Amino acid sequence: MLNRLKTILADFIQQADLVLLGLCCAASLYGLVLVFSATRYLTAATGLRRMLIQSGSLLAGIVVYIFFSMLDLERIMKKWKWVLAFNIIFILLLKTPFGFGEAETGNNAWLKFPFLPFNISPAEVVKISFTLLLAKQIEWLWEEKKDLKSFRSAFFVAGHTLGLCALYFIASKDMGNALVFLFIFLCMAFVAGFALRWFLLLFAAGGAAISLAWILDLIYPYIKKRFIVLFDHDFEPLGVGWQQNRSLLAIGSGGMFGQGYLQGAQTQSGSTALPEKHTDMIFAVAGEELGLIGCAVIMLFLALIILRVLFVARRARTPFHRYVCVGIAAILIFQTVINIGMCLFVMPTIGITLPFFSYGGSSLMTLFMAMGVVSGIKKNSPEMRRVARSPLR
């Protein structure tokens, strides 16, 4: 057993993407530093518990990264029906007694199991399994139909995506993560070569549907307010605009080098000074205490991670592997742009966390799971397979 473990670790060290792992660990450690500062205002017991959960999730994430680096994705996707069933059932768990959310918004986006120290967001896990399933679906269309430009092919893939988005939104009322699924589809479909006319048709239909829903007052009031405040920062400054106004103030007050670590006026105050500072607004914490330099380091880490994922995509062995990498990169891009945009008051507040930096045990572990999938794809790339066959080994 011990020899087997040594062999697995030796194989992992030789063939897995250690550069990607190093970048993810470095970003997560930086995130831990920010989370510690953002939770100092809490009681010692509560703050310690959150730090232990985040630290434990990082260690567990490394183990998850190693495990998923070893998986054969193509073998797993032969059981695609089980993956699809998992996505549906896991989302529907939100409608059971395990599901809960925010009473003020109506969101019901979390699962709480008594045997786990942290809550689980089904969307975090389903993003990955959905990406795998969609990549397999697109590859199958190409191999079997030899056509990705027909209406039938576009409808087949878009229907899968919109169906999952609708199911998740109905179950959770969480608009943010529902949009992540849509963005994954758009990026993967574009890279795969779907006809541009179908993208234009989708955008036109989507724009018309949203406009009609807005006019007929079919959109939830809390969602409408989050968009209205973007164009009028004075709209409900003590209500829907409070969080983003405080975030913008925190970032602006940090200047180039910040007010100093553990010295931020809003970061070190109570929860109302900068709401959700350890989750949605962690970028504002960096801006206030570490300044523009601290924010730039965050963006550099995330840019390097995204570029590394796309680097692996470019050298992937099969179209399926390439699409998976593109889908995972899309998750990182969407969450990064939306979260930083939220903190800068140019994007609506839709509960999207900053990858690797925001507090959240399930979020951090699923990110390492996704990165492990990318590492496994690199391990199976043509250049690594040539190394594995080399007589010098």
C-alpha cells in the first residue's frame, strides 16, 4: 500500500501541472491573509473557526487536486447519463430541508449537512460537472454530425444550457451562478466554432425577453434594484447601494499602498461598515489595506492562473479536453470580472465570489477540483505522453 502511494505521488510530481498548483496555492494563501484581516472584528472563537475552515479547505483542496489529476475524464464521461442525473438531483436538493439562503433576497443557494463543517453551494460543484458534460456533448456533435453550424446542433447545446440555468434559478433564485453556466456555454461554443448567427440570435432573443420582463414587471424587485443602482449611485444609498458605496470608498481610501495591513478603517469595523467583506468584498479589503499594489497582485495571480489553463487547453490531446479547459477558464474569467466589477460599482451585486481569495470552504475545494481536472488534461497531453513512453524513464 505504501509503495503504491509512493508510485502515485512520484507519477503526480513528474507529470502533473505543478506550476498551476503553485499558483493556486499562492493565491489561496494570499486569500487567507485577507480573510484573517476581514474577520478580525468577529469574536475570537468565530474568527478562529473561519480561519480553520479556510485553512483546512486549502489542505483538502491540494489532496483533491492530486486525486482529480489522476482521473480519466473520457472514461468517466462514458457514464454521461449519471453525470446529468447528478447535476439535476444535486440542484433539486435545494428544495429539500437541507437547502437554505438569504431571507431578504429570497435566494436559496446553499446546502447544510450536519456532518460537514461548512455549507455547500451546489452551483460550485455543478459548474464543473456541467462543463464536462457540455464538452462531451459538443465533441459528440462534431464527431457524429460533422456540423456545428446548423440550427439543430446549436439548439441541442443551448437547450441543455438554458434548461440547467432555468432549473437552477427556479430552485435557488440565484441569478449570479445561473449566469456562470450561460457564460461557460458561450465561451465553449465560440471556441468550438458554432456559427456567429446563432450567438446573435441568442443575444437578440435574450435582450428582448429581459426587456419584456422588465416592462411587464416580471423581474424580482431586488434584482431590478441591483441594476438600477449601477446607473444611479444615489438610489437607496442606505439600502441596495450601501454595500457597493462602502466598497468603492474602501478601495479609494487605500491609495497606492493602502492604510496598512490590519489597519483598514472599514475592514476593522463591524459588519455594517463593509458588508460581506470576507466573501463578496474581499477585493475591497485588499484595496483599503494594501492599496492599488495589493489589488494588482490579486489580478496578476488570477491572470496567470487563467493563462495557464488556456495554455493547457492549447496543447490538449483531444477536442473534449480542450473544451473542458476553456469552460474552466470561463468560470474563472466570469467570476473575476463580475466580483471585481461589483467592488468597483460597475457590475451588479449578484453574490459571485473572487476565485481563491474569498472565504468559502466548498468554493475553494471545488476550485482545486477544477484545477486538478486541468492538471490531468496536461498529464495526458501529447508531450507528456511522449515523456511517459520514453526509454529513459
